[in-house]
Amino acid sequence: MSKNILIIPGDGIGQEVTTWGKNVLEAVADKHGHSFQFDEGIMGHVAIEETGSPLPEETLEKAKESDAILFGAIGHAKYDNDPHAKVRPEQGLLKIRKELGLYANLRPILLFDELLEASSLKPEILKGTDILFFRELTGDVYFGEKNKAEDGSFASDLMNYHRYEVERIAHKAFEAARHRSKKLCSVDKANVLETSRLWRDVVQEIAKQYPDVEVEHMFIDNAAMQLVKNPRKFDVVLTANLFGDILTDEASQIAGSMGMLASASVGDGTGFYEPIHGSAHDIAGQDKANPLASILSAALLLDIGLGLVEEAEEVRDAVAHTLKEGWRTIDIANNATPEEKKIGTKQMGEFVLEQLKK
Ligand code: NAD
């Protein structure tokens, strides 16, 4: 297979971890005889410094021409402390998502047995958890009309959804459920919200096209509780933008660390693969960042983006073996086992590569 892959490392630890995501893709190509052509683009603070824009036209053009994009993170302390800055790193991320028409954010909550002790939840509750979230990305209160009274006494954000927005992400979630355990949980607040009643109506309609998938509808408040009470009960979870934002952060605790979670943002064209974490200024440049979220994002790029399912599984197996041998970056180290050995970004990346090449 021959593909063009764009690498956008971004800022802070994005630069450090994306190197390893890319190295893993190179190793997979070598091992399986694929030809991946890599190009690089700038985005975020580095791009503002160099060009004045958080998403230079050149990066956007490269993104549109590529088959898949591996992204690191954007952000800089300078902007976090200045809410009035007009040009900001995150504008680059929002713009590229919009330009590429990315409407579904897929976030697998994949728990490695070796990290059961790294979570704040009890191991016996967590063991065996494997959830795939589908969060809608283009609608909801984020993009509805916003109002604020001049005297500050009132504000509103309009929550809205179009039928087609629900339909297209529902199809993606049902397709995924078909290839997993054939169970889908749609999360809404249909007892209170019109948008949720539309959501439920569309999901019920689309479910008829997937009779092999068992569908459950759950209210968001119940889902938030069930997720920590019995996470194994979930498989594919389909939900709207706001509910997905909150639920997926809650679920990230299940995997033990932000440094372990990958995500894919997809639409009908080029997909965008990235760790869920940010640029982590507190540890940037110190060889402390966990590169596994970037490596697992590369795995998502392989199976979701390029259809290379076997290759993606090899990457996940290489991560599992590395963890089994006791190697831990500081965010997942908890002295739970005597074999545990603390290492930095570079060594973790090298050990995964070594496993992959075996
Ligand atoms: P963050 O995810 O960068 O960091 C949160 C905490 O998790 C920090 O203590 C950090 O050290 C730790 N952490 C994160 N990734 C890690 C990894 N791979 N290995 C080990 N530890 C890790 O979130 P934040 O501190 O709220 O934000 C920092 C900057 O990142 C801000 O400028 C923010 O705007 C930006 N941000 C960007 C994205 C993105 O690019 N998608 C997402 C979130 C935040």
C-alpha cells in the first residue's frame, strides 16, 4: 500500500511524542512492505511564531492532500494566562477540523491489564473494560447562537442538531458496533431536551438498518454514574458533542493516564489522529512525556484510516508487551509491581519499536 501521511507535531510535548508515532508508522511500513510518504506541517504556537497564523495555508493544503494526519498537541502557557489574545493556538485545531469536515470523534478506552493499578478506580471494577466512544463534533451548544446581556445579567447558548448530523455519526457508530460485540448505547437526555428527542428518534430509525446490533438508550446522568460503577457494561457509546466531551474525560480515568489515550476525528475524507492530551508545558522538553498515546494514535491511523487492521493490532501488542516487561513513564508508574522500571519518552519509544520489529 502507498499512502501520504502528514505529521503535525504542534507544540510542547507534541513534538516529543509524535516522533515516536511516526517512527512506529515507519517500522510498520518496513515490516509489511507498505510505502508511506511523510510530510510535515506546522500548527499552533510554533506556527504563530513563524507565520503569524495558527494554521498556515501551506499546512492546510498539505492536510487536504494527505491520506491521513498524525497530530501531537497545541498550546503554550503564554495563551493560557491571556484569555484576550486574539490569535491563539487552538484556533488552528478548530479550523483544521472544520476544513476537513471531521464530524465524529472516536475515543477508544482501552485498558491494558498491566495498568489496572494506575487508575483511581478499583481493578476488579475495571478489568476487561473496552469502550469505543463516538462523540459528535459539529453541532450542539458549541456552535448554536450565543447571547449575553450587556449588563451581564443573562446569557444563553442554543443547543441545536440537524437530523443529518445525527444520521451520519449514527451510521459510523452502528458500523463499528457490527465489528465489535454488536452492542450500542446511545446517550441523551430525551426526557428533557428536544434535541435529545430528535437524537433518539434518528438513532431508533437508523437502528432498523442494523438488526444485528442490540441498542440501548440511556440518559446522560445515568450513563455518567454507570461508567464508573460498571464500565464493562459499555461497548460502543454514541453521544452528542457536550455529553461526549464530559463522558470521555470521565472515562479517560479508566485507562489510568492521559498519556495512554488516543483518538481519531473522522468525516468523509482525510482523518485526523491524535492523543487526547495537550502540550503539557509542565513536562515539555524533559524526556518525561508518555509517547504511548501518540503510538496508539498511529495504530488508529492504521486501522481506521488505512484499513490496516492486522498492523494496528501488532502496534497495540507491542505496547502491551512493553508494559508487561515493566517499563513505565512517570505518569503510569505506581510501584504496583516489583518489575516496574521508570523510563523516559525516548526509551519507551525505543522499547515499543524493538517489540514491533520482533
Ligand atoms: P495537558 O493534557 O497538556 O496536561 C494535563 C496534565 O497531564 C499535566 O500534568 C501533564 O503533565 C500530564 N500529561 C499530559 N500528557 C501527558 C503525557 N503524554 N505523559 C505524561 N503526562 C502527561 O492539559 P493542560 O495542562 O490542561 O493544557 C496544557 C496546554 O495544552 C494548554 O495550552 C491547553 O490549551 C493545551 N491543550 C491542547 C490540546 C490539544 O492539542 N488537543 C488538548 C488539551 C489541552
